Amino acid sequence: MKLWGGRFTKPTNELVDEYTASIRFDQKLAQYDIQGSLAHVTMLAKCNIIPHEDAETIKKGLKIVADKITAGEAELTEANEDIHMNVEKLLIDEIGAVGGKLHTGRSRNDQVALDMRLYLRDAIVTIVELLSNLQTSLIEQANANLETILPGYTHLQRAQPVLFAHHMMAYVSMFERDIERLKGSFPRVNRSPLGAGALAGTTFPIDRHFVAEQLNFDGIVENSLDAVSDRDFVVEFLANASLIIMHLSRLSEELVQWSSAEFKFVELDDAFCTGSSMMPQKKNPDVAELVRGKSGRVYGHLIGMLTTLKGLPIAYNKDMQEDKEGMFDTVETLKGALALFAPMISTMEVKKENMYAAVAEDFSNATDLADYLVNKELPFREAHAVVGQAVLYCIQSNKFLLDLTMEEFKQFSELIDEDIYHVLKPETVVNARDVAGGTAKGRVQEQISFANQRLNDTKEWVSTFAEKVNVWMK
């Protein structure tokens, strides 16, 4: 008989057992479930709801069960439906009927909400740490390439030259906002739902705040209906994760392009590429491509969760069993991608000469010619037209602006003097953007300095919260 089967006259259909069981995936919550149970049973004894000696027996039994699950020695079955019932059955098998007292004053509804919050806050800390490791790799590349110039693009057309360091720091900024979003969501995850019961609380004189303190939550979810019926904290995480994977996908796309023979801007280390079973010459950027591809599944989990929740009445409904697989998969997808990306960026070879050659053979210095004329008091619109004519002449003559003689320059404007050759050099063009956030070397160094300060703050945050999560099991 199932642990909840007292009012039933026949066993559930085997197909129902198979269809409704969640143990295939929610076993990931095993240690969190036991962590929550340890805090709960300690509270039951503190409040004199169960005898202290029973609580100690249950705690010892739970720790034995935890060890057996970790060692792969415990049998988790679909007959027991989910991780909560499996743990309770293993506990009763271990210590006898006294194990049945563990569930006093709680429901699987508030229990699963607790487990998911414990799991997710742990995952957030890990992902923030992995993001900071990727930022470190990007900053290292930026520091190593403060003199490296490459074309900057709009519409995938060469636009203006920028420092490669500046390009790397753009991603550092994107990932910084991703970190801020995760850190900002943490307090909303870090609240205890335990004690909400099935939906209305419990008749037992429990101490919800004590349990929250034991598990290092910031407080409790105050409304019992809200505690068991909403998964907005999961939706928020999936939305944040979607932004992270989007930023990773954009960087992946650039790595795929840059490592091609058409660009030859970077070469990825062999350790992060694969070959072809048919074409022996191939070196494929498969990690970057797969990360780019996995963005779709993360987006899908977000939309799936929103769709699951949109029509549910308060409080718990079986539909909410669908809240876990997408969350688990998203966490593992992000952790895997970020763990690979940091060393892939660190070991990436930057082909500085190829980047510079590309800048020297385009018209990305055209805006600087226009600005030069504006500084000579020619209205910008007139300057724009003059430079457009000069570019057209160069295209027709198979030349670039720096190839023009002074006589040729004078055809377009008498305002142009010999100093134009210095003005149009890629190094001058880059360093002319000497404004906050610009691509001039000094401004990029400022960005790196600010980023390092924020990175130190993030590492301190990770250290602080890593000590707080999972302390009970320690």
C-alpha cells in the first residue's frame, strides 16, 4: 500500500504509476529533501510536537539514507512516486515506524517547494561563480590585446576599427548584468515555504521561522497559498538563464565566424574543437556551435513553464510537477556551457596581424575623415557628402583612403592637409574615441579596472553565499 493509500480500495493502475511518477528526475533533489527534513524534524522536537529521542532517531536515520543515496546503495522506485516518498520509505525501512513521524505538520506540497528553492539557490551561486570565471578569461584576453585592432561591424559590414580588448569587454559587461540579475533574484528564491502545509498551514504549533533560520533562508513565504502554488522564482531563473545563453550564443557566433578561413581572426585550441569523420582537414568549432544551438532548449523551458502556470487555480495542481525537468536541464546546460567557455576563451589564439590587415583594407576610417573636415568648420552633412564621393572614387580606382595622394585628396576638399595621413591611421582612429566607454586604449583600461572591481565584489558574494547554502548537511 502507498503511504497515502488509506482511503483507497484498490491499487493505482500501473500505467498511472508510471505516468505520474517523478522519481526519474526529481531524485536530483534527494540531498536537498533530506536537508529540509533534518531542519523540519529538529523544529518538531523543539516545539515538543514529537519526543526529542524520536527526533534524534529520525535524524540519524536520515543521515544513513543520505549516505546510501550518495553511494548508490538505495533503491528509488516509481512505486513510491517521488523523491519525498522514496526518502520516507527508506527512512521507515531503516528505523521502523518512528520514521513515519517525520511528515508531521507538513505536506509534499510545501516540501517540494522547499526542495526546489534549496536546489535553485545553490545553482544560482554556482552559475554566478562560473560567469565570473568567464569574465576573468575575457578580461585576460583584453589585457593581452590592448594594442590589437580589428574591424568593428554593424550589419556585419565593416564600420569602425576598435580594440579587440574593447570587444572582449563588451561581453564582460553583458555577463555583469547577467550576474546582477541572478544576484537580484536570490532574495526572492531564498525564502522558506515549509509550514504552508498542503495549502492552508497546519494545526500543529510549528515554528516556521526557526526552520528558515536553520536552513539559512532570509525569511518565510508569508502566505501559505502563495508558498505552495507559485513558481515565479523558477520562471525568473529561466528568464535570467535565457539572457545568459543568449549572450553566450552571440559570442559563440562570433567565434564561429572569426575562426573561419574567411576571417582568420582567431584560432580555437584543439582541445575545444572536433574533426570530421570524412574530411581529415577539418577543425570544427563544435563547442561554440552547440552552445549556440542550446539556446533554443533554454528558451523552450521558459515558455513551457509560463504556459504550464498560466491557467492554474490556486493552490497546488499536478501540472506543477512539470516545473522541475526544465529547471534541472537549464541549470545543467548553463553550467556545462560556462565551464567550457572560460578555458576556451583563455586558450584562444588571437591573430593580431590578420585583424590589422583587415582594418587596413577597408573604409572604416571614413568617419574620421568626415570628423576631420568638421573640425575645419565644414558642416557635418557637407563633410559626409565629400567623404562619400572620396570613397566612391577609391572603390572605382581600387584604392583605400590612405592610398590617395594629397593631390587626389584635394579634388574633394581644399581643407585636407598632410596631417590627414596620421588622422586616418587605424591606431589614431581607435585612440581618437577617447570618451567614457570608448575604444581608446586608456578608456578600455578604465573599463578593465572597473570590471575587476566588480569581479572582486562578485567573488566575495559567491564566497559569502556558498557558506550559507547547504550548511545543514555540512
